[in-house]
Amino acid sequence: MAIASPLASVGATRDVLARHGLATKHSLGQNFLVNDSVIANICKLSEVCEADNVLEVGPGIGTLTVALLPRAKHVLSVERDPDLPAVLAETCDDFQNFTLIGKDALRLTDDDLAEAFGKQAVVVGEAPNKFISNLPYAVAATLVLDYFQRIDSLQSATVMVQSEVADRMEAAVGTKDYAAYSVKLQLIAKATGRFQVSPGNFFPPPRVTSSVIRLDRRSDLGLSAQEIDDASVAADAAFFTRRKTISNSMKGYFSSRGPEGKAIAARLPEILVEAGIDAKRRGETLELAEFVELGRVLASALEG
């Protein structure tokens, strides 16, 4: 079997770090992949091909990056560690389709994307179309939702995350993992594949089990951006106090949001009736369609 990444071993990783006088940084959540079969499986699950413009966060020394570059049209990697650009300049030196931005991925802007992929490509919604990363776990959940919400061209995300985060991403209604985050992500994207990765596949090994999960942007719900935003507010309110009824949870949520919120809290009984939702239910029992309807009624009440 062909090697996906020549950097995916403990020896190769140690050698690269040693040449640059570096060590892993626990404060940045650095756990380098050292199993080539995992790299190959990420590429397979993502279905990365020569037509794809890829966004990668946390490339590290380039272990996944060098596997993506020969397969993709272009790869934009975002790395916040100021010590790693010099490493990536070495490990990715053979590729002309590589762009590196040194910044916090949570602060990635449209201008950054336009500079990397070309302004016209971003304007017409062609780039980036795939998000493929071994993500820093501290920001993984936030980044995935944020990028799907902000980057309209993004059609799929194939990302390494902590297994508990993957559980929330694909959680079913009524399960312990189903939360406001689950609702907000599932309004936009749907899990289409997943595999587990044990701690021994990393250097140094993390204290958690990881999962690679693929999420595809969904079009089957036919929702507008405004409908998704409204349903997301409804989800935040319904899960504000998880163990309480939806009525009490939403009352607490809106009561803490100024005069306008207090006015909504006072009208919750009629809002829930109009949305067709029993006030005694809990947020984790609501289907996506119910959150959409609740969001519509709430938005109407806010406007009125």
C-alpha cells in the first residue's frame, strides 16, 4: 500500500521537531498523528480530489497536509503556533498549491479566504469546499459550527475531534448527547461517516479517544438562513436549563435578556401553543422541524 504521509510515524515526527529545536506544546493541544493508515482513511472518508479547495486548521508539522496536497487543487492551512511556519515551509516545500496563514482559526476572515483561493472564487461560492483537519480539541466544536455558518462554499467537513464531541454532532433526539449544539449543527449539516481513533495513534498520546467524522452540508430541509438562525435561538432557549421543562427553560433564557426578552417570557404560554409544543416537554424531545416552527413563532413574537 502506498504511503499517504511520510511524516506519519513517531520517528519522522521526532526528527522534524528535533531539526527545528521544538517539542510538543500541551497548551496548544498538540498531538501529532503517527499512523499512516489513519491519514489514508481521513483522505478516503473526505473523498478529497483534484477539484477540491481544502481548508485545514492546525496542520502541525504537516502530517495530514502532505497527504492532502497531492490529492487536492489547493490547501489553505491555518496555524496559530508561531514556531510551525518554518517547519511547514520545509515539509510542504515540494508543493505549489499550499498556502499557510498564521493566525487563530476562530479569527479567519473572508479576506483571508479571498487571498488564498482568489477573490472571484470566494465571491461565487466555489472555495473552500472541503474542511479537512485534525482539529485542536479545545476549539473543535466551535470551529465546525462556525465555519458551516459563515463559509457558504463549504460542502463538507471531515475532522478529527474528541469522541464525545462527535457524539454530540450526530446525536439523535431523546439521547443524552442531544443538545442545543446538536440542533444548531444538524440544521446545517448531517453526519455521513465516522471512525474511531485510539490514543496510541498520536504522539504524545492524548487522554481521550478520538473520532474522525464527516459532515455534509444538507439541502433536504429547504431552510433559509433566517429560519436556521431563528431555530438556533429556539434551541438555545429550550436547552438553557436542560433538566427543566421547555417552558421553564425558555422562561429563564428570555428573562435574562432585557426588557424585550422579558416580554417574550411573559408570552411563552401562547407562543408554545401556537408552535404546537406541550409546555411540559423537555428540549431534548423536540425534533428539528419542531425547533424550526418554534423559531418561526418566536421571531414573529419578537417582531410584533
